[in-house]
Amino acid sequence: MNTTLARIKELLNPKRKLTEDPHLLIPKKIIDGKAVADLGCGAGYYSRYIARYASRLYAIDSNAEMLSKAKAVVPGSNVEFIQADLSRIPLRNGIVSVVLLANVFHDVKSVGINVVEEVHRILKDNGIVIIIDWKKEEMDIGPPYNIRMSQSDYMEYFSTFKLVKEFPAGAYHYGMILKKA
């Protein structure tokens, strides 16, 4: 099995819900009836949940195989799948009310400032960014410790955003809600 297919299987494993449940981590009231961009959507784990409530979902990932799997598992005529680099998102200015960054920013950290600028550009005024990411701790699962980001690391990148809330997101993750200032 190639690396991408193994990763897809891991991302969509039903047991993942035991430690990282989108229903518990993303309040329906934040996404209900809104346009949402799931940046780095991967195989569609969070997009499956978001598509039920969002008026429009932009599921964006740079990996064609991941995006193909997301297309297969995320239902809804309100979903647009876009293959793109997150430092150059092909969406209009101010088109979304909510951006989700779940377990992805550490993979784009090298161009992080460009990603933050793109997030700022596509978000409406007072738009919300939901961040769900791996705790910056040594553990046997998840990305290597040296590329993980703490909440303060995020705030350095998102310094023009206001921290609205930090929340627990299970044994391995933390969550943050930021607002476009």
C-alpha cells in the first residue's frame, strides 16, 4: 500500500472519532448556514461533518489523492473541492465566514505567513478561524514533536487575529477560535 493510501485509511478510521470527534469540537452554531473553508481537508474527515450544516463548503487540499477520497466520502451539492496550495487559495476576497485549520498548519509552516495572509483575505470581516491541532507534547502518535505548534506559536502567526477561546480537544489535541480583527 502506498504512503498516501495508508494515510487516507488512517485519517478515515472510525476509531479516530474516539479521540477527535468533529461533532464535539466544532459547534454547529458556528458553521450553521455559513460559508466555510476546510483548509488542508485531507480525506474529508472534518468536511463530512461541516457539509451537513454549512451553506457552502470549500474543501481545499494540495494532494490530489486525498481530495479524490474526500469527494467520495463528503456528500452534498453545497461542497466544492479545490486542489490548491494553501499559500495561494483560489477563492474571492471575503467569501467565507469560517476557516478550519485542523491538523494541517505544521505541514505548511514554511509558508505559514502566506497562508495566514490568504486566510485573512478569504475571510469576511469578523470571520472566525477554528484551529484544532496536536498538543506540543511527545507522544507515540501524530506528527513529530519538532514540527508541532503550541497555541502561542499559532498566535505569533495569527497576530492580527483576536483569540476568542481556547478549548480542550481530547487527549491529543487542543482547540482555538480566533476572530479576524
